[in-house]
Amino acid sequence: MKFAYSLIDKMINNPSVTNLMALNKVLTLAIPFNAPHGFKIKELTDDAVLISLPNRKLNHNHLSGVHACAMATVGEYCAGMAILKSFGISKYRLILSDLHVKYTYQGRSDLEGVCSPRQIDKESVKKSLDSEGKYLQTLVTNIRDKNGKEVATVTTIWQIKDWEQVKTK
């Protein structure tokens, strides 16, 4: 597992077109729940994580708009990738602790989630990890349609913990 994690870290730290394609494939296998939705990581920088959510029948609700849970999931995915961009997966385990979504508009086109890793104060996180062994990080992801109109805001809280501090493996 350590080899796979370090391979993922390398792709995240060098997000070339080829590495993003490979990362999308690997994460589709690693996170099977996300696979049917067709999420794709489009950008993975220190400024932004951008993940697409296609407007297709599988992602629709009963009103033929993009389902609320698909939007929540892409928001969670963006935030998780922002943490991985900042800290990687080989040294730290992250787990979702809380999720809140505010829906503002019905999504009826392809959507994208955007989360900035700059929301993370890396020094504070590292200091807390060193002293307490874990840290709770809040992140905000904006979900917008292809015209840039915001359709939802996803707020997540993540527990970040050193793998050596994890009791259940």
C-alpha cells in the first residue's frame, strides 16, 4: 500500500496532462463509489483543485437536474484532493468528519467543483499534528455551472492524522 500511496503522491506533485489522466484512472479504481459519476480532475495546483461533474442521466435527480448528492460528492472530492495536494497520502490519513451543503441554484449543465489548497495553513496543521497527532481542517468547495454560476457551496471538515497514529488499519 505504501508504494501505491507514494505513486499517487508523485502524480499529485507533478500534475502533467499524462499524470492527471493516470491519477483519474487510479482514483476511479481506488474510490469505486465515485467511478459511475464520471468525475475528472482537470486542475491540481497550489491555487486550485478543479474537478468536473458531467451532466448525464446517471447523475440526474427526478427533475432531470444534477442530483444534490452528486454535487456534495464532487465537493467532498475536491476538498480531499486539496488536502492531498498539500500533504500527500503516504504520510497522512485523511477522513471526512463533517459535510454541509448549501444549494443555491439547480444544476442543469456540466458542473465543476473548485477548492483552493491555499485555505490550508500548512504550518498550523503540522504544528498540531506534531503536538496532538491529529488536526481538523475545514475547507470550502464551490460548485458552479459551465457559465460560472454558483449552484452550491460544500463545506467539509477533515481529520488529518499521521498514519503512525492510526489505530485501525
